[in-house]
Amino acid sequence: MDWSNYRNLTMLVDFYELTMGNGYVKEGIQDRTAIFDMFFRKVPDGAGFAICAGLEQLVGYLKNLHFSDEDIEYLRSKKMFSEEFLSYLRDFKFSCNVWAMKEGTPIFPGEPVVIVEGPVMQAQLVETMVLLSINFQSLVTTKANRIVRAAQGRPVMEFGSRRAQSYDAAVLGARAAYIGGCSGTACAISEREYQIPALGTIAHSWVQMFPTEYDAFKAYAETYPDSCTLLVDTYNVLKSGIPNAIKVFDEVLAPLGFRPKGVRIDSGDIAYLSKKARKMLDAAGYSDCGIVASNSLDEYLIRDLLLQGAQISSFGVGENLITSKSDPVFGGVYKLVAVENEKGEMEPRIKLSETAEKITTPNKKMVYRLYKKDNHEAVADYIAMFDEEVPSEGPITLFDPVNTWKTKTFDDVDIKPVLVQVFKDGECIYDLPDIEEIKAYCKDQVDHLWDEVKRFENPHRYYVDLSEQLWKSKNQLLKEYQVK
């Protein structure tokens, strides 16, 4: 769904974007070209990589960017904006160039994920929505991918709608989780809007509504005989839940010619209960009946359950996924990296900080990914000046931008640009893929990362290096702006 068609989000800005815009008009520099990078500084959960998501929503926002009469009147009522500025907004038409990482692409700290180039008024104005669109969905996609990988091929269902941080987060979080590898969602509207399979059975309240647990199971099996999964932990999993489920399978499903899909355990010692339940189901002739586990799971709990031999065929994961509870902020930032001077030439800009990771990398840039030719494994990223000549294959020598004496030459590699142009002079030139294409692309790209980068604890640092030309430009600015 294109949410910008659903409501006008143009005013979803930080107020300083408007006050600066008014100032740009006053100074007569509103149409001076500026270049901004959106990038992030740290991967959530101390992981080795993150995954980009949210581009489709950003595209929808940019395609429909406009100020309504109500917006203009609200700003006029503030009595702090010039009529010249309000007139500019009334006639506003997005005309920037935009480059971005494809959704599903593994991304790393310090490299541009989105680049916006155009009149400073416009490039500044979209800051908040660039960050909102990419930060949240990248956070959830990254977390979902960790959980899915922990499940070792078992389906993971996104169950977090009721714990999401607002209704938008529930809908778009389901989309992001699906990109990350989840098999479906409990959020029904996400299937309607994004064609993500909606999944679900019954809650404890269904069981409590009937005189007995058996009556509740029987009624559900009669209603949905071809997709019967029963929640067996309302009272006692092993003493009543599983025995009553087996009885219903025998008395309702078997005579109709159907097999049960599964049972779900939502509380208790899931490893122990699943092993006992598996034996009981197998003994009753239902070895094909799956066991679904839920209850505040995350990648670490799932990994431990499987290490303990838990007999689980699929997982439902809610709050820890949809909120990325263990590390709930994706720290993407939006920084100016170049600006047009009075001669019409682009000059690099840098932001300094006593914290090294907060020092920005100036200039318009392109990110390249190096893939081994024999197995297409991604081995490093290379950030270069946008117009710099970069070979399409090795050999190429990279050096650590901090410890510059550390170098490595890659011989048998293919070198491919990672950023794609999405908008040209304000017109969208990128064909948005459907959700299944994005999901498949994400899996393929993650599969081509080294296993060591994918570790949950102490992952190997993936190499992200600057070209010599870009490094020299950055260091020159560091010296120029250094306080004497």
C-alpha cells in the first residue's frame, strides 16, 4: 500500500526543517544544490550487518510530496514564516535525484544507504521521512532475519501486532518482518495491503468460552477441519490439552478425512513440553501434526530451544521481533556531505566530532561490493567518489581507513555498485519489485555473506573501506577544519 496516497504526510517533518527552509529563502539560497547522505553508525544487537528496508514507502512519500492549503494556513498562523516561503511551499514540486540501497540489501555502518541531491530546501525537507521510512523497517527486517536464521529452516510467524508501537508499526513491521524471512503475519491488513500471508488460529479466550476444553477444540475442528491447529496450554498442556486435541483429531477430523495441522504451546517449559507432546502425538498416530511454539521468543531463546532438542516445527514471535526489544533503535542519521558554491561547483562538507564514529565522510559517493568469482561470496564494501573510475573486477587493493597500514588485495572478485538511482530530477525511474522478489533477494544476499559475519555473538567485522581519493579528501577537510 502507498501510505502517502492514504494521507498527506508532507508535514511530517521536524520543525527545524521548516525554520531552516524559511531561512534559506530569506538568504536566497533555497535552490542551491546540496547532497545529503542517510547512513547509520552501529548495527543493532552488536550484529555483523543490518538489512535495508522501507524504500517502497519512501518512494510513495516522495512521489506525492505536496503542501495542502490547510498546511499553508497552519504555517501562516505561526506568524514566523515569510509569504515568500509559503508561496514556495504552495508551488512545491520535488525535483531531487535520489539513490538508495535496494530493499533486502545487507548494509554496514558508515556507508550511504540513501543519497538525496537537489535544491537544499527540498533535500532538507525530506530528512525526517527518509529516516522514518528506512530506520524502522530496517530495524525490524534485521531482527527478523536473525530470528529466522536461529530457527534453522523452521517457519517463523510474525505475531507482534498488539505489541507494536502504533498501528503503522504493526502494518509496516509485518512487511519488514516478511522481507527478513518470516513466513507470514498475524496482522490481517498486511495481507490485504502487501500480500503477506495472514496466519492465526485461536486465543485462550476461545477455549474459555466453552464449557470444556474438549468442546472448544471440537467446535474449532468442525469449523476449520482442513486447517486445524489447537492452542493446548489454557489449562494443562500434557494432562488435558494434548489428550483433548488427540480425542478431537480422532473423533472429528479422522472421520471427515482430514489430518491436523498442529498444536500450539504458548507458555511453560516449551522444550520439555514439546518433547512430551511429540511422543504423545506420535503414539496416537499423528506424527505429521506440527508443534508451534510462541511466548516472548527471540533468536537466543529459539537457538537454545533447538539445542535442547525441543520438538518444534514452527515459531510465532511477537514483541521481541516487532519492537526489536533487545536493541530498539536503528540509529540512521541524515547529514550534509556536499554543497554548491557560488561558482556552481560542488564543495565537500564534513561534520567533526570528538567521537570518531560521528565524523562524517564528505562528498557524493558510490558504494561497491566485492564478490568472489568462484562462490559469489561478498567479502568487502568499497566507498568511492561518485565519479571515480572503479574497475568492474579485481585486482583491487583496499586499505583500512583508520589503520591505514593494513591493506588487502582482492584478485578474483567482481565489483558491483550497490546503490541504484531511484529518482531523477524528481521523477521516479526505479521499478519497485513486489514483496516476494524483495524477500527472495534478501535471502540470496544474506546467503552470500561470510558465515563469520552472521554470528550472533562477536561477529567478524565486515570490511568497509574508502578509496584513496575519498580518504584524501576527508583527511584534507579534517586538517582544514581542525580548531587551532
